[in-house]
Amino acid sequence: MKTKSKNRYNKDSPRIAIIGSGVCGLGIGWRLSQLGYRVDVFESEKIGKGATWAAAGMLAAGVECEPGEEKLLELTTKSQRMWPNFLKDIEKSTNINPHYRDEGTLVIAFNNDELSKLRFNYKFQSRLGIELEWLDKEEVRTLEPHLNSKTLDAVFSKNDHQVDNRFLLLALADAFKNSGGRIHEKHKVKSIKIEKERVKGIVIDSEFHKADIVLLAAGAHSSSIDGLPDSIIPPVRPVKGQMLALQMDINRPLIKHVIWTPNSYLVPRNDGRLIIGATIEESGFNSDITAGALYSLLESAWRTLPTIEELPVVETWCGFRPTSRDDAPILGPTEIEGLVLATGHHRNGILLAPLTADTISEYISTGNIPPEIEDYNIDRFLN
Ligand SMILES: Cc1cc2nc3c(=O)[nH]c(=O)nc-3n(C[C@H](O)[C@H](O)[C@H](O)COP(=O)(O)OP(=O)(O)OC[C@H]3O[C@@H](n4cnc5c(N)ncnc54)[C@H](O)[C@@H]3O)c2cc1C
């Protein structure tokens, strides 16, 4: 058993209230409680039912980078490089293993159209310094023999790894509690109390909880908490993603790498589950699982791996990416003293977990904004 440190915090240190127990809230909370702060995380549901639970866990700074995201790449690559040490620290703080896997990611093509797109992305991403390898169809089949025999060339990204986001969430929650943090489930924060441009605490139902620092990390719900002046309501909306999981034979998984196809991605887990995702939908918080979404995901996965035909579907679900107006995260202080934001991570929140946790906890503990996040403040939306 790992040692539990109790009451490490100094009575005079500021009281920190975090809204949301996703990867942002728990990651930052854990780092702050390690530093000796008194931290309370408030969660409207049970822990881990937000986007962090719903995600695929890909740490894909490389192959996910699209034109227009050159600047964001600096942030995502930095965080990607932080993952190994982040994991070592998690390992020291909990016995829960987040199942990090480092086989890398393959992006495949089936026809000439898809091959042209693959070649374009390969050139674009390589020019940005992303380490990629072009593989011909024989090399691809050697790496993944179960792929459809019509698979043409592919791009291999050796640095785009994956983690099991659901285990990560459990690990972070345990690490946070082991370092003295407290989680309050079923505590929906209604509003943030502000007086004279300074945060005073949060209101849950009609109960007031005093806090010197409030961290807003409520994922796709971050814009719906009362009490904030208009200028600092984070411009974050839900972008729905539907997914499903098939069960492979755990001793004979069909693939080892994360596979990207033009219309879906396939992520093999240690327990034999094959995660297939994901749609990108602008439909608010509508949580219906639709026939059309399942059909298109399954059709794309079946085209990639025809032998999935006999596999049982073990789960379908959806989640809501917290998406900001420019698809980049919103990180750091606000014009209200003591109010800090960590939200808007869109499709990169798991990848950005180490960077988010370390930079925001550094800001809260030192008052200095780490240079990596200087350009990701909410002020960028003022105009
Ligand atoms: C289908 C899908 C696939 C994805 N795949 C990937 C991927 O492969 N790689 C990757 O890096 N990212 C991926 N993402 C994105 C990633 O999941 C998110 O960016 C990340 O989880 C956001 O974390 P968070 O802590 O900000 O939000 P969340 O995990 O949503 O946590 C916010 C928490 O706040 C709680 N909350 C909300 N309102 C309140 C309130 N008023 N009071 C108290 N608590 C409240 C919620 O219940 C929730 O638990 C995916 C997302 C989806 C939906």
C-alpha cells in the first residue's frame, strides 16, 4: 500500500475549491495537495462521468495536428513529452495503473483519394517537426496482419501513445485523496460568489463554501455556473462524441497500435476491448445514441478490420468535449482575484493533462504565469 499523508496542509494556507472532477480538476488538485494546500473538489455527479470518462485516451499530438493548429502543437507536444514523468509520479502516489501504452499510432488509407490526403498530412506534419514514418502496404501488413488486405500505405507515428482514461481518472482521484485532498460527489456548484472583484467561495444548493481560490474546471458545463461577469464566462460549448466498444479475445487482440482511418479511430485496450470512435456533433447536451452514428462508426471499423464482424458490442456511450471558440484550452487567472480557469480542452484534454496540472498548480502556488500558457488566457477572447 502507498503511504497516505493526512493533514499535510498548513492551516494558514489558502483554501482552494475546484469545480469539476475530470482530468483537469483532479490533476491540478492532486498537484496542489502534493504541495501542501488544502483542496476540495466539488463534483455534481459521481467522479469521472464527464468527458474524461468518455474519451479514447489517445495522446496524439502528432497525427491530430491539422492546418491552423501549428501554435497549439507547441503545447500538445510539450505535454506529450511530460507524460512519462507524470506517470512515474502517479505510480508513486497510487496503486491504480492507468494502462499507458506506447506502441504508437498508424494512419491508414484504402484508396487513392485517402492516400492523397494521407500524403498531404504527412508532408504538413513532417514540416512541423513531427516524427513520422511512411510505410508501404507490406510493412503495414507486417505490423498489423488483421487489417483489410485492401489497405494501402500508412503513416506511423511512434510518439502518439494512449492511456486508459477511465483508469487514469481513478488513479488521479486516488492519488489526490492519498495526498490529503477531499472529493465531494453529488455536490453541484450553483454559483461562484464574488465581492469587490475578489472570489469569496462557491454556493452548493443554498450552502456557502468559503474559498480563497476557486478553480473552474467544469468541462463542457463551464459556462453555465452563475455569478461570473460576462467578460469571464468561458466561451465553452459541448461538442458531442459517440463511441462504442467491442470485446476482442484478450489473448489474441486484432490490433496492437492505435489505428486512424479516414472516418474513425480504433484503440485496443489491455482488457481486450476495442474502442471505436468518434462522432463530432453540435447538438448541445443531447445524449442520445443514434443508429446513424453507430452505423457509420461500425462500417468504418469493419472496413478496416473485417474480422470484427463476429465480435460482441459491449458498450455504447457518448460524451461532450469542452470546446472553446478557437478549439484551444483556456488556462490561467482572470480579472477576478482568486478565480482561475482550466477548461476548453476540446479533443486534447487527456493529452494536455500533465501540462494543465503542472502549469496551473505552479501559477496558484507562485503567482507567476508559466510562459507555456501565457497565450491561453481568457483575455484572448475579449475582442
Ligand atoms: C468522445 C470523446 C473522445 C475524446 N477522446 C480524446 C482523446 O483520445 N484524447 C484526448 O486527449 N482527449 C479526448 N477527448 C477530450 C477530453 O476527454 C476532454 O478534453 C477532457 O476530458 C476534459 O476534461 P475536463 O476535466 O475539462 O472535463 P470533464 O472530464 O468533463 O470534467 C468536468 C467535470 O465537472 C463536473 N461538473 C460540471 N458542472 C459542474 C457543477 N456545476 N458543479 C460541480 N461539478 C460540475 C462534470 O460532472 C464533470 O465530471 C475526448 C472527448 C470525447 C467526448
